[in-house]
Amino acid sequence: MVIKYFSWIKEHIGESEELIDIPSDITNVDQLINYLNEKDSKYNLLFEKKELIKIAVNKTYSSFDTKVSNSDEIAFFPPVTGG
Amino acid sequence: MIKNSPVIKVKIQNEDFDVSEETRFLQQDNTGAIVNFVGIVRGYDEKNNRTIHSMKLEHYPGMTESEIEKIIFESYKRWQLTGITVIHRVGNLKPSDKIVFVGVSSKHRQNAFDGCNFIMDWLKTKAPFWKVEENNNKRNWVSFNESDNQALKKWKK
């Protein structure tokens, strides 16, 4: 699985993307967030108020119950500020 | 599929753009109105009371373009536009630089006004771009403005 980060989240995590293998019992975004939170404390601040973070799965806006697998590209980013 | 296909252009680029050139692109045989919006980098942040020396924009390649295309398709369906262009700059920008161009053409003016306004409102809330302002070595990621969410309400069917 590729996980991408943007804006201040990228700076907080310290890299723009990570390649990770998730266990087969992780099947949706919410479970992925719990898995990352337990894996490393660097994710804790990011997901402390997870409802404020935008999620994309395969470049489409998604939610906590969206299905994920190791072949997906996930992105976490703050609300957008273009224009 | 889109009937009577409009001309469509979506560009994410570092370079500046030429408004006259983009206006000519939007003019088709059946065009009676063209509305252009140009966003400019401000040199002062009124909310936080500070000068902005420069700004950097980043985006999510692939997703940004596909979100803009969705917005464009919806605007075409609602207002039967004859031309639609969205150009958004990324990278380093300075105050007074042009940052975004949204131009639409249609047979009559009201559709062009509404279509342009609609695209801009959706772009502000959906297209993955992020701005960081730089001032004397301090960096500040611009935070989302709730008024941009409020602006969307007027487009509810």
C-alpha cells in the first residue's frame, strides 16, 4: 500500500509517501488509522482529531468505512486551500 | 457523453498564463458571453495581520485534475457552457502574481456568470491544493476558510 501525505501533514510525518504492507484483517480506512496509531506514535497527533483530516483512496474522496487493501493508494491531507 | 461538446482546458502549471489568449480560446461560433475569474496572490494577510513575502502551492497530481474535471462536467450539465478553462498555478508565487484562472463561455451571460461562480466555489472546497505563506523565514500553512463551505450552499438544487 502507498500512503501519501500533503501540506502540514507531510511535514509532521517527515515524508511525502510511505510504502507499507498491512495485515489482511485491516479492511477499511478506520482500521488502517488504528493500525498506524499503534504502529508508531508519529501518527498519534495526526489522527487525534481524525474527523478533520481528508481521506482519498485511489485519488477519490473517501470515508472511514471505505474498503482498503495492499494494492491501494491512500492519501491523508488537510482541508484544501487552493484558488 | 457531452452533446455539442464545449472546448475544455485544465492545466496545473508553474508558469503564468495570458488572460487574452485564454479568452480567445473560449470563444466558439455559438458563444455570446465570456466570464473570466482571475485570482491574485495578496500581499497582506488581514486575518492574521501580517505581510506575505511569498507563497508556495502544492497539489496532488492526478487527483487534482480529476476533481477539477468532475466540477467542470457538473457545470456543463447545469449551464450548457460552450467553453470551460481552469488553470491553477503551483510552486512559488509572489504577491500580485496571478494564481488561478477560471473562464467560461456560453450563449447568454447569466449562464456564464453562474457557471464561473459555481466552478470557483467548488474549486475552493474540493480541488486538492494547499498554500503555505512565507514571511521572514516563517512558514504558515493557510487554514481552510469556513465561509468557503457556506458559499457552496447557494448551488444546492
